[in-house]
Amino acid sequence: MNAAHPDPRIRILDEETVNQIAAGEVVERPASVVKELVENAIDAGAATVRIEIISGGGGIERMRIVDDGTGMSRENVRLAFLRHATSKLRAIDDLHRIRSMGFRGEALASIAAVARVEVVTKPRGSGAVPATRLVISGGEIVEDEETGAPDGTSVAVEDLFFNTPARKKFLKSTQTEVRHMYAIMEQIALAHPDLSFRLLHNGRERIATQTKGTLLDTISTLYGSDLARDLIPVDGRTAYMQVEGLIAAPAHTRPNTAQILISVNRRQISSATLARAVREGYGTLLPKDRFPVAFLSLTIDTGLVDVNVHPTKREVRISREADVVREIASVIRETLRSARLIPQASSPPVPGHAPVPESGYTPSAGAWQVAAPVRAYHPVHREQSATDTQLRLTENTADETAETEQPGMEVIGQLDAAYIMVTSSSGDHEELILVDQHAAHERVLYEQVRAKRERGVRSQELLVPVILTLRPKEAAAVREALPLLLAEGFVLEEFGRDSFAVRTVPVVLGKQVEPEVIDDIIADVIGDELRSAANKKEGITCIIACRGAIKAGVHMTREQMARLLSQLFRTDNPSTCPHGRPTMVSFPRERLDGMFRRT
């Protein structure tokens, strides 16, 4: 048998090789070590956990986790470093009801297989019984002695991957690895706000949370008081779970789901599906392609959750996942619906500073900043007057005869034919509110058109058909989308090769439609092949509402303004337009006093 053709006989791997293979799954980087050891401390009933990180020119040199948990006896600490040794399971049925952070009995053995580990532990309440000190290198116990130490456990890890240089080569820069450790500790602290965590890097405190704190306390510590002030409590019970936590007002958005942090049965997890459920709960309160900030804790029957998916335990499988997703979105939606989401005015912009980028909102100190208009919104200041037809509901309903004034609100005028000025009072609270008439009417029309879809869309023929000339690929996409467009009230007929005549449109667009409106709708429908039909319908509805809404520059009577406000406050989400822009901004009396330096 030569080197090119190794012996094909099957052999049982030796223990050292097995441990290093297992370590490759559990210990991906230094942050994995911190995660596993801190979770062990939590399982040991610790109230305080200290994490010490030492780094230098050679990377992460030492990690030490100290806790005041139950500690271990001399016999138990030796067993703890054997593979599949655990105090969490007694039988296979226990695996389906697990609530502890760890349970596989792999972490300590895996860490010890690829590092030098020192553990000092003393059982809680053991009095004069000495502590045990073990030193393990590459999976072998090299020191075993009694020593003096307080109750609890200390685990120090040095020279990670010293015996697997290929693994060490793939570690990132020291700053990157430390940043991963910060992120892990933030997630654990959010899942366990009642425990105290203190992280020190080269002797400097970087994270510190308090024992018996609340989730809001922890968020304020980690993310600052500005975000904490804009958080909304979530507390909902559904058929399958309890949903608790805090979600941010729509002002605080992110370009991805990184700030949607979810724990299941107090285990921080990563789940694109659950993050999507949270985003769906916000609906049109957020701009397209923006994501919320949320800190949620889900308590689910352990029989419905499989945590034994991956050695890192970052992923879980949830039975009846579709129902869970729907219920999460519903809880978020109802929470936001009951919250007062009128944003407060921020400080005036400093002359010379760049405007807010078009991509959405940026967080500010407890305020919403009005972003630049989305592409589909084109305010045109020209002398026009609103007609009652523009403000009439799509169908005559009892709403049409409802009171036009909102209780506690009074229309006092119109600013530059673009903003409705309103005073609002409730008890001792008074404020001035500016309402963007276009955004407000857009929200009203959006919900009316969406409701009409359920009952059948009313269409009308155009006085002059709009001719669309497309590229072959676009024309093919339009042919495929014809049933969807027909369902939304559009009738298109082929008009030569790769051309279409648009003859019928939804009533709300009127009998004369600018070609750009049709272009926008077609582009939205065919622009993303991966979008679901439901999302494409929403896109069409948004464009229809935007184009049919009263524009800036249109003068309105006081009665028309009051009627629009009445319609707006009967919608599900009166605080934003369908694109996620604010419909209104409030100036509370105390903020006005501050602006005039009266306080």
C-alpha cells in the first residue's frame, strides 16, 4: 500500500482525534469559548459573571470566566471534561424538555482538546472544604490539586488552537475577535437581564449590567438611553407562546435584521424566519427594505422546540412554525396599533449639513427625522384647490357622516398648501401637530384600496389609452403578471411586439393617467422576480395610493382638512404613509418652551 493509495480498512478513531473533530463544531473562535463558559455559569445558578479578556500582539491570549454559581466537587470537575458528561440530562425524554443553556456535554471537552485550560471550583456552601484546581492541556489533565478559592467556578483558557495551527490561521484580527465576544455577551445579557455581567478587556470595563435589572435597564446600558426612551413594551399571549420584550418606534430602523434579537425560552437564537415575522408586524410603518429594532423573548412549550439542531445551539426548530410566525406578527401589529406613534419634532438642522439620506430614517434623540421623499413622491407646488371628490371615500359608508373633528383636536390652518396645522389637547398635555397632507391622504387611500381588493376592485376606462413599449424581457414579465394586474383593476392588451395598451385602471387613479404612473407600477411588478405575489400587490397598492393622493401645493378648506384627519385617524396606522414616512410631527408644549428657552 503506497502513499497515493492509503490503507482503505475502516478504523475507530482515537480519542484525541475525536475530541478535536468535535471541537471544530463547538469551538469556532474565541467568542465560542466565551459563550459556552458563560452559559455554563448561568446553568450553575450564577447571579454574577465576570469575563476577563487579555489580548496582545499575538491575538487573544487569555479568556477567564468567573462566576458565583454552585461550583463543582472534586469528582464532578474531573467528569465535566469528559465528552458527553452532563448534569442536564438523565434520559432521552429529558432532551425534549430541556430548558438549560447547555445539555450536550461537549463544550468543556471540546475547549480542553484545543487549548490549555485552568479550572478552579468550589461547591457553594461547602464551608472549609478546599477548592479543586485542574490544569488540562490538549485534553490531558496535567495538574490536579487542592487550593483556596471562594465558592463558584473560574475557568481560564489560553493558547486556543495551539495544537491545531490550521484552525488558528483562520482567526481574524484581534479587534474582530474581540468584537465577536462583545456581541455574544450583549446577546446573553439581553436574554438574562436579571443577571449581572461584567466584561473587561485588558483590564478596562467594556460591558457592565446589574443584578436584578430589567430588560429596559440592560438595553439602556448597552445601546444608550436615546433608544431606550423610544421602546414600546410587548406583552402578548397566544395559543402557542408568550411574547414579551420591547420594540422600537418606527423611527429606529436598520438596513438588515441584525438588531432583531430574539430569545426562545431564554436562549438567544438566530432565525431569519422569526425576524421576518417581526418585520411583517411593522407592515407599512417602515420604509421598504428597512428593518426594526426589537428585543423579544418567546416562551414556548419545550415540546414544540428542538434545540438539538447544532452543537452551537444557535439554531432551533419550532413545530407549527407557520402558526408561530403568524402569531408573532399579530402581537407586534397590535402592540404598535395601540401605541401613540406621533413622532416629535427634532432640533432644526444645522445650516450646511447634508440632508437626511433618501434611504429612510436615522435614529435621533427620542425623535423622528423626516427622511427625503421616496422616489414615487413628487411634491409639486402649484395653485390648486382640493375637490370633495378627492377626499371622498372610495365608497359611501357610515364613515362619511362621522364627525370631521377628532376629539381634542382643532384644525387651525394650512402651511404653504402642504401641511395641516392642528392643535391637540388631552388633560394637561397640549401640542402643536403638523400633518403632511399628501402622506396623510396616501395612508387613507392605501387602506381604502387594500380593503376594496377584498371586495373586488372598481375600474374605469381611460379617455386615452397609455401605450407601453418595453424590452423583450420586460414584456415577457408583464405577460406573466397580467392576472395580477387584472386583479388590481388594470386591463392591458398587446399592441404589437413587446408593446401594450393600458385601457383600464383603478377608479382612484382617475380617467387621465400620466404614463409615469403606469411605468412605476409595471417596474414594481416585474422588478423583483423573487417577491411574492402578495408583496407585489402591496407595491401596486402603495403606488396607486401615492399617485391618487392630494399633492403639496393643493389648497384645502378647513372642512376638507378636518375630514382628511378624521379619515386618517380611522386607519390602522395613522402615523406613517405606506412608504414608512411620517404623516405627522408633534411639537409638545415642553419642547416648544425649550426651543424658546423658557425652561
